[in-house]
Amino acid sequence: MLDRRDFLKSSILGAGAMALAPSFNQLFAASKSNTGIPKRFIFIRKSSGLRPLEMAPVNFGAKEKALDEKKEPLEVALDKYESPKWLRGLDEHKDNMTILQGLSAKMSENVHYSFSSVMGCFKSNRNTLSAIKRTTIDFELAKLFPSPFGHVELSFAAGRTGIVSGYSAPAPQTRNYCYADPETARNELFKSVLNQDAVNSDNDMLSFLESKECMNISGIKGHERQRQEAQIKSIDAIRERNKKLIEISGSLAKFLPEISPIHANGGENASTPEKQAAMTDVLVAALRAGLTNVVTYTIDDLGTPITGLPGNETDRVGIHPLGHDEAFGGVPAWMTREQIRISHVNQIKTIVEKLKKTPEGNGTMFDNTMIMYFPENGETHHGIGLESPFIILAGNNCSLKNLGNRYVRLPYHGNEGHKTLGNWYTTLLNAHGNPIEHYGDLDLEMARKKLPQTGAIKQFMA
């Protein structure tokens, strides 16, 4: 098995080559662990809420159950309790798992969709471009641990295919793109292996666009000029990246994932579990190859057609009607929602186990990885943002402390010591080298009560 660290040291993706493109230049100012191995972050967004009571151990004692149901602070070891059915697939990894309850996300968009806002802690105004207020957390982390692709976004939202608009944001008023089916993700991320002629053709087109944009800049001022200048820099960075990827295509070929022919042309006939499994394979391959250190994966939204679920194999399940307790195939809505979560956990388990089998440094790739699974819109189908639960799988070299074998409930919204989604993202940034005072917008109710709400969550800071 190829050690990723040795691969990076011996390949053209070493420090000398990385200086050739703007995204690579950031490497020399980037945060690193003591071993020089980058940290990795996987954000997995789900739709239709994540109900806090569905995350609690099923055999809490009377005292723990009372505190949890009253939403009062609580911290216990996970291995002392039985997991809810849908989380049992991760039982073997409890030492690395934290269930974090009590964060709020009222500064984000809630109800049905959060769009970009759950990643940026701002109101999205129904997904308008002008409402994207800041660089989203995933892109901020990608700046700290640069890679050839910088940041990769994957999505099964609305049953789309191909390359489509994403939910993350590399800058204010800027929308990311994402890969919406496994075949497209594989073909684009490993294009230098699969089709070098296409990469060269891309470079020709990028050169043309760069020249055309340069000509158009004349006479343009203000924000529009800055936008076009940013586009030119991005085009140049992609061209340089493509060149380097072609040069190391032989090494990248060792990581090329195999996917079934059923995923051709968008995978129209593939079931949802089949699509998820294929996308997981591509995601892990991109991490192993060192193409990216940060992935954001919208595993479903209210418009994602769900097919092939155990118990509903022949049905085309709608997540939105499930949220309104509509049954499919005679199966109660709650049971189908549980089965959807089980399918998500199966993918998390696969990622964890594949990374744990991949050597890196004195351990494995998982040692340097954090996986975060969370609801994009809050605690229920019609989320209101009072709670935004997280399931966190963190490796042994995680830069945060007090993670692993933990069930943590923080003080509830509006109470002293309460923490918001912005506090959590500030914690991630502070722990990895970005000293920002606070990431994201503040909570209005907390502000009215004059309760402190800025900064990192100290109990997780090393």
C-alpha cells in the first residue's frame, strides 16, 4: 500500500512544484502539524433535520435522560451506553466519535434549506448570490492546508448530474461548483489519468478565456474589475494545476477508483445506496491521492430522489413528504427516515475504515482527519436553528481536545455558556492556525441578553 506522505515527497507535488501556482504558493504560510502531514476535513450535509432525541443513547439512566431531555449541560462516555439503531454502524469507532448537541444556528437559514448559509453563518436570502456574505468554513480550512484542487464539493442535491452550482463559497458573492454524480467526480478529479487530451484541450480554452478577460478589463472599475481579476488568477491557477497533474498522472493512476458501468451518464438506473457507495469511493480516492484535504458532501436535499432503500426497494421515496410523515410502500415515515440515516452512516463508516487502512507517517490517514455529519437546516424538517447537532469522527492527531468517546450537550440557546455554529467554526479555525476572533454572524437573542457569544469553545481547544 502506498504511503501518501512518501508519495507527496517523491512527486512533483513537492514544495518546489507547488510554488508554481497561486494556490500552491499558500503552502509556505499554511498551518502544519509537527509531522508536516496536512489535516483533512470532510463535511457531510444532510437535509430534513437531525432530531436531537434521535441521537441520544437509548439506555441513558434517569439522571442523564432528564438532563438531556431538559437540554441541560451533560457529558458522558459513549461506550457506556447503547447507540440508537441508526448509529450502530459506527459502534466499532466510538473511541473516535463525538455526538455534539446544543449548538444553535439561528444566524443561518433554517426551515427547509440553508443553501450556503450553514457553512458561512449568515442568512442566505433564498440562495441569492448577493447574500453570500463570506468565504465558507470549508474554503477557510482549505486555505490552511492547500492542495491541487484546494477544495472539492460533491452533491446529490435535487437529483442533478454533471458539474453544477454548489453551496460552498470561495469568496463573498461567489458560488462554488460541485460534482453531482460519481462518474463526473471521478472523470474530473482524475482527468489527467483518464484523458490527458481533454486536459490539454481545457488548457487551450482557459488560455483563450484568460486572454479575453484580460482584454475586457480595460475601462472596468470597482467590484466588477476585482471580480474579473480574481477570475483571471483562478484561470491561471487551474492551468498550472492541470500541467502538474499531467506530469504526475502515472502516480495518480495508483489511486484511480473503479466504479460500476451503472453510473455512466449520470447513473440514471443506479439506486441511491449504489450512488452513495460510488461517490464515497471517489471521495476517498481523492484524499488518498492528495488531490484535496477538504471535501464538502451534500449527501441529500429535499429534492433528492431516494431509491433502493431496504424495505422500500421499489419505491421512489421523497424526502420532503417524509418530513410531513407521509408513508411510502406502507412503511411509516419515521422508519424510512431512519433507514436514510443508516445509509448515510454506512458511507461514514466506509470512509473511516478505508482511511484507517491507509498508512500515513507513523499511523494512518484517519489519524489526521475529521468527519462532520450534520443537518443543513437545523433540528427538524422545518428547522428553526435552536439546535444543530453534529456527529464528529476525529482521528488521534486531531488538533482539538476532548473529542472521541463523548456525548456532549452544551448549554441550551439563550443560556449562559451557550455556543453557536459560529463558535464551533471559530474553534476549528483557531485550532488549525487561523486566529480569527469569531467566525460568522452573531445571534440576535444572545446579543439582546448581553450573553458572551464570540470565540472558540474552550473545552475543545488544545
